[in-house]
Amino acid sequence: MFRFFESRIDPFRSHDDSMPPATLVGFYWRYCRQIWPYLLILMAIGLVVSLIEIAMLRYIGSIVDLLKSTTPSEILADYGPTFLWMGFVIVIARPLAALAHDLVNQQTIAPNFTNLIRWQTHHYVMRQSITFFANDFAGRIASKIVQTGPALRESVTQVIDALWFVTIFSGSALVIFWSADWRLAMPLLLWIIAYVLTLAWFVPRIRDRATIMSEMRSQLTGRIVDSYTNVQTVKLFAHPEREDEYAKEALVEHTAAFKNETRLITAMNATVSSLNGLLVMATGTLAVWLWSFEAITLGAIAVAAGLAIRITNMSGWIMWVAVGIFEQMGTVQEGLETIARPYDLLDKPDARPLVADRGEIRFENVRFHYGKAGGIIEDLSFTIRPGEKVGLVGRSGAGKSTLVNLLLRFYDVEAGRVLIDGQNVSDVTQDSLRQQIGLVTQDTSLLHRSVRDNILYGRPDASEEAVREATRQAHADGFIEGLSDPRGRRGLDAHVGERGVKLSGGQRQRIAIARVLLKDAPILILDEATSALDSEVEAAIQESFLRLMENKTVIAIAHRLSTIAAMDRLIVLDQGRIVETGSHEQLLRQNGLYAGLWHRQSGGFLDLHAN
């Protein structure tokens, strides 16, 4: 039975992967419409449950009047079927309705709808640009994805549950009171007006403060995760107190926002409690007064008192449900402000996969300033022939890594074109573009998964033999065999920690090199690829690099010039412009910028180059 209800909604169903609506109503509708039949079923069951609750209260009044109109010896003969019907409703119908409600709500909707929202929002956010993630805390973004799903689901199901109880109880109570005597309905009518006005004043203010507190909570999570992610840096500089203060600032703001919200909640609770006391007192006093001159029956008094007490108890539940609904809506509103953002970089509607048969790279009059007025890259043009090995040289900030980012289309050029085999990188799909480029960077980041999973990222369908061959060529097999993690996994199965923190810089880089070896893309980019390796290890894998570069177009960036001196051609950049180009020997003879950089690094590097 559980599995039947749990399998009604597929969280991973195909879906609209366009940008989620930026309005609250549109955002809710996008996800609710995917499971609307089950929301309607939940609403129908909620109607039945609330009608049964009202019927039970009516039974109390009916029993009092029945007992008054018959004798003990005749009651079963006269009203036996009535009591059997009451028993059926109370013992069988009510539990079955409650079970049906829980099965639909807890088994069908709660786990699946929550994770449907999480999956679809994660799917969209995962395709945001590098800039999107660079401008925010990773922990904060993740917090939005995780919190928005349950907040949206809770607010929807609570509205459905509360809707019928409010409508049926208040409406039925007014009808029952009015049918007994119109005057008996007056306290309840006045209470409903005062209760609605109270909620109308308090709840929107609580919602606004809940939205602020949700933002403070996300900010706090982001700061704590940032400290934990960079714990090695924190300890290296001996700054735990500094991180304490950084987190404390967010905690102070969160505490202040929390207090502002709870003050309103306490005031609202006190107001509703006072109204409830007045309702019970006024209803009971008026009922007894009406009974005193036989305007109503004892059964009517029992129903009136029972309904008044039930309504006051329910009012507290409705109050907290209303607060919860608006708090959840505030969380959703704050979440969609992060989630529902347009992509900075989009594939064109007619974008086709890149075909890189030769690997020619051409920059034509490229200008790029990271959105600033000037600087970085200005009207730059050059061509890298198929199979050519080119080194990019220049001081920090000269634009070397920016050119790589433009080639990978992490950013769009502001003017000009970047072409691969005559195809504009802006006209092809981003995934196909990056599949044709292998990249080893200075700051190698590994996934918190096994060594094997990290290497297979280069080519997920590769065989175990291919993985081991890649590790051997990257000279990583030696240290991988000795790896283990706290769960006892060893070798290729050992997990490397967040961002590969359990490994040394050189070990991380050799795994990254193995990953690119396995990928075997026609274009290879080495961005400070050996910066974390000592000279002995670097010399040991030079042969692997030579094999890796065979029949590939290569762009190599290195501040350690000995690692790129043997390239076919060197391009020297300064302030986003090409100032020199030629082989290592040609540039030394020119005695320009490159020669100056080389002589500053001479000595041991000259010997290495000579080898």
C-alpha cells in the first residue's frame, strides 16, 4: 500500500527547463501544476475530514436531546440505527478518512513533491554561468535549493488543510447557532470579524520579518560553510577567532531578526487568546440565558459550548498555520530571488555541436573588459595552427587566463570572434565546445568522491584498464595505491575530501592530468599545469606530457618559463596586447620583455631546459 502511494509522483520526470517564473504566484504554479490531481484529491479528502468533525459535534447535541425525549428502556429500540450510524462514522469513517489524508499527504506528496522542486531548481541553477557562482556563497545557493522545496510544499498543503477547516467549521457553526437562535450566532460572528482583522494585521508583518530571517539564515549558513571549506587556510594563518567573529556578525543579525519576528508572534498569540476567552464566555453565558426562558434546548447548549471550545482550540492551530504559511512563502520568495535568474550565457536557438577535426584556434579583433570601461583584452588577433604548441607568456594580469576563459566561453567576447576550425564558439553548444577541450589548471579542484570517479570525469564510459593506464602515464599510480579514507576504502576507491583537500597539491594535479589524459580532447590547455609539482615529479611526467600533446593543438600558460620554452611558438602579452611572438631562441635574441622575464628565472631553469 505504501509503495503504491509513494510511486504516484516521479520527482525526476521530464520538465520545462526554462527559467522559473520570477513572481511568487508564477513560481508556485510552475510546480503545483505538475501534481495538480493529487492536490485536488487532498482537498477533497480534507473536505470529508472536516465534515466528519462537524458531524461528531452535532452528534453530541443530538444525543443530549435524544436522551431527554425517551426512556432508558426504549432508547435502543427507538434510536438504535441512529447510534449505529454514529458509531460507523466515528469508528470507521473518521479513521479511514484520516488514513487517506495521510497517505496522499505523507506518502504521495511530501517526499516526491519536495524533491521534484529541489531536482528541477538544482537542474536549472547548475547551468548558470561561472559568474553566477563566483558572486555568491556556494553554501547559500545550496541552502536556497534545499529550503525552497519543503517550504513550497508545506505552504500549499497547509493552505489546503486549513481551507476546509476554516470554511466548514466557521460556516457550520454560524448555521447551527443561527438555527437554534439568531442571537446565539452574534458572539461567533463578532469573533470571526475580530479574528480575521487580527490575522490581517499580524500575519503580513510576520511574513516580512520571516523573509528577512530566512535571508539572515542563508547568510549565516554561507559564512559557516565558507569557513569550513577553507579550514586549511584558516588554520594556516591561525585565524579561528577571526572566523568566529565573521560568523558572529551573521549570528547577531540573525538573532535580531529572530527576536523581531517572535515579538510579533507573542503579541498575536496574546490577542487571539483574549478573543478566544471572550468567545467562550459570551457564547456560554448567552446560551444559558436563552435556555432559561426555553428559547433553545439543552442539546443546543451542548453543541454551542462544544463548538465554541473547538473553534477556540482550532483558532490557535489556524493562527500558527497562517504564520507558518506566510513564513514558508517568505522562504520561497527569498529562494526564487536566487533561483529565478536568467542565464548569463545561453546557447543560440540554432546552436550546433562543435566539430573540431583539425583544432585550429583563431582570435579575431577580440575585445573584453569584464564589463568595465577598458583594460584586459583590446583588439587582439592571432591564429594557432592545427597541431601547433603555443605558450602564452606575460606578467600577472596580462590577459593569459582571460583568453582561455573566452576560448572555453565562460564569458562572451564584447567584440570580435573566437573561432575553432572556423566555427564561432558563440554559435556552437557550450557542452560540445568544452568536450573538445582538455584543461589542466593551476588551482586543481577535485570532487569529494573517489579517485576513480574524479578521473572518470574525463570520460565516464572509459574502462577500468583505461583509467589505470591514465594514472600510470600521469605518474599518479604510485601514491594512489597507498591512499585510504576513514571508511576503509583504498586506492582508486578512496575518497579525496572536499575539493581534494586530503591530497597534496602535486597529487591533486597529477589526478587532474590523468583525467585530461583519459578525456583525450583534440585541444589541450595547460594553465600552470605543473605549478604544484616539484622538479623531480615534473621531469618524470614530461614524457607523458609529450605523448599527451601529440596530434593536439596546445595552449600552455606558465610563469615558470622553463616549462613552455620548448613550445613551437611563444606569444608574449602585456596589458591585453601581443607585444612579442616567436620561438624561445628568437625572443631571447630580441632582448625584449620575454628575455627580461627569462633572465630573472635563469639558473636552474636553464639547466632543466637544456635537458
